[in-house]
Amino acid sequence: MVRLFPLGDAAIVLEFGDAISPATHRAIQAFSAYLAQHPFTGLREYVPAFTTLTVYYDPWLLSEDGRYQPYEKVEEILRQMLPKAAATAQAATYPAVEIPVCYGGVFGLDLALVAAHTGLSPAEVIARHSAPEYLVHMIGFAPGFPYLGGMDERLSTPRKAQPRPLVPAGAVGIAGPQTGIYSLPTPGGWQLIGRTPIRLFDPEWAQPSLLQAGQHLRFVPIEETEFHRLQQHEP
């Protein structure tokens, strides 16, 4: 059962579940795809998250000179879309992406801390982190930053009590049960275990974000010499 509720006076939230799961993710992706193919008058944008999809709209265009309440009209439109989106849902066919990562050393300053917290050796942390195929649940808090699902539960480590004022682009980190990649240089409190030389975001690209929600990726451990070689070949 999808729950709908207002967010301010120009947005509506569709809550597809109360926990992060592949099924909830697929439902959000299916509705996003349907909405992209069937936009309604006044639709501004929509933002998928772990368990929700937020739809932003223009209240004036939906009010028709004050004869309709915009929220109620959007809610009706979206409720009519929900069963249609579910009936026409198709799995996204993104190719899996390999992300090379140089773990530890100057690239992963918190690898030893994660190892100590989990009771694993640094080598075991690397092996467990690079073993799964991860699902990109959503892109946020910075442009191109992927929130990934599928990390080994043994690697779960709390965020830093004091965030770093600047984390470099490409840094791979762990925060609680999640792992992700910093797409831009930003402050951050995730435990850094490695870094990739691959650029994740560029506003000049036709598709600015390298990764998309619904995509799968694998981390591939590399040595420092390979990191610098790949970095030199990045556009």
C-alpha cells in the first residue's frame, strides 16, 4: 500500500515502504519510469529516494484559476497512475559498472579503524567490500553520489564523530550499514577505506552522473600505480 502525503504546498511524497529493500526500490523505479513517460500538466520534477518518491508540481498550473485544490488534484492523478505503473513495470537494463578502488594507505585513511571496529584484518575488509555486486538505490546528497545497497553486514561501522572538513572526490566510504563514493570534494563523516580514480560527476557530460539509480556496480581492488595511471587517462 503506497502512502501519499503533502510536502509543503508544491510537492507530494509517495511512500512505497518503511524499509530499504530491492522490492521497494523496484516499485519506485517502475513508477519513476511511468511518470517520465506520462508527465502531467504542472509536473516540475520527481526525486526518488530509498523508500519514497517526491513529486514537485506547479500549484498555479493545477489550480485552474482557483477552481481546484492543487494537492488534491495531484493526489488523484498519482493514485490513478499507481496501478498502471505496476502493471507496465519492466526491470531497468543498466549494464553493471566496475569501479577500480585503491584501498588503504593515503587513499583509505580509516581502513585500519574499520578493521579494528569489525574485528577483521584490513585484507578481510577489502575482500568483503569488493566481493558483492552493489545496487545503486539513489543519487544524493551531492550530485552523482551513489547510495549503495548490498554491503556485507560485518563491515558496518559508525560515521566519524567529527566529520572531515574536506573529503576528496572518488573517496569510498562506509557509514553504518551503507557504502558510497564521494562524487565531489565535500565535507563528510564517512569512514574512508579507499579511493577510485574514476570521475563520477561532470556537469559537461550529456548525462552528468556516471551512475544511475537501478544500476549495479562492483569494486575492483587496484594498486597505487594503477590508480595514478587511470587518473592520468581521465578526461
